[in-house]
Amino acid sequence: MSTRAGFSLIELITVLAVVVLLTGLLLPALTHVRESVNRVLSASNLRQIGLGVTMYDRDYNVLPYSRELRFHRPHELMAAWAGTQTGWDGLGRLWSGHYVSSPEVFYSPSHRGLHPFARYTSEWMSPTGARIYMNYHYGGDVDWLQVSRRRSLASGIEILLATDGLRTRSDFNHRVGMNQLRGDGSVRWREDNSIYDSLPIDISVHAPPPADLESIVRAFRTIESGPED
């Protein structure tokens, strides 16, 4: 009679230990690769948004209009649809005006917060009244604090057209930095983990605490005026 050799318990435990060790070593590397890919995809989205803004500006000689800024709500510049009374607003006007081909352009693959594209897919085609949030924060057509000051593409790289969401921490897509769309159409990455920590954990739509609004404005100013990598 022939006998068949099998694994001993010690050999099996050894193999499992090696597999666990290799998995532990590879996961951080795979996570880093995935995040690097997501940054590239997010940058591509912003370039498409930048192209849409450029075409919109060419047709109307202004940046996409935002009523939210006229209501002194710069924290709501992530809203593409601001409700039935306002309708499409800010970057949402690029969609309603057919300057972007898909609403998915407005969403970052790195987003882990409350506003994934899947939540709003049907709303983009037929808004029912609720707000539609994007993953990118619009820089606005006028200054956040002085609405009489108009912003223009003529300022080129000096103005920030859009960046990762700044409304709350969960809206800041990459945690350790952000992609920035500039007025000249370029997209640049900035490494900065202090922005995330400075943002509100949560915020009210209509009446954010003064400290929260101040921190969002400060974060935007820092990104717009700071150096890029």
C-alpha cells in the first residue's frame, strides 16, 4: 500500500505566517500606488473642468456665476445644484450648459466622504430639489469676501479655479495634499497635511459658525497664494 505525504501542522502554520507577512509588506505599497493613480485621475477631472470654464468664459466673458457667493456662503461652493430657488450654480452651470460631457467629472476617485457620485447619479439628470454636492470646491466668479471684486481668467496662474472640497474634513479628498486647477488651465499637486486638520468636522448649510467659515476661507487663501509642487 502506498502512502501520500501531506503538510504537517507546523508547515501549514509557517506558510500562513509567510503569506500574512508578505501581505502586510505589500498592502502599503499597493495603497500608495492606488492613491497615486487616483491623484492622476483627479487631476484629469480638474483639467476637463478647466476646459469647460475656459469655454464658458469665452462665450459669456465671465466665470460661471455663483449665487451662493451672493448669499455669502463660500462654504457651499461645492454645490452644483443649490435647490429649486437657485437651480444650477457655480460649476454646475458647466453641466447645464453642456460644457462638460459627464457629471462624473465633478467627483474624485479618492473621495471617502458623504458625497460620492453614486449618491447623486439620478439627480444630475433630473434634480428633485435637494442639493447636489461635488467633490471639488469652486473658486467662484467673485471674491469670497468682497463680491464686488470680479475674478478673471486674465489673472492666469494667480487665481485658484477649483481644488479638493473644503467644506468639511471628509470633503478633502486626499488628506495629505490637494490638486489645484489654476486660471491658466494648469493642474498642480500641493503636498500639505495641515489643510485637512484646519477644516471643520461638520458644518451647517445656511449658518456655519463664524470660526468654521473663517477656517474654510483661510484654507482657500492659503492654497491660492501658497507654493505648488
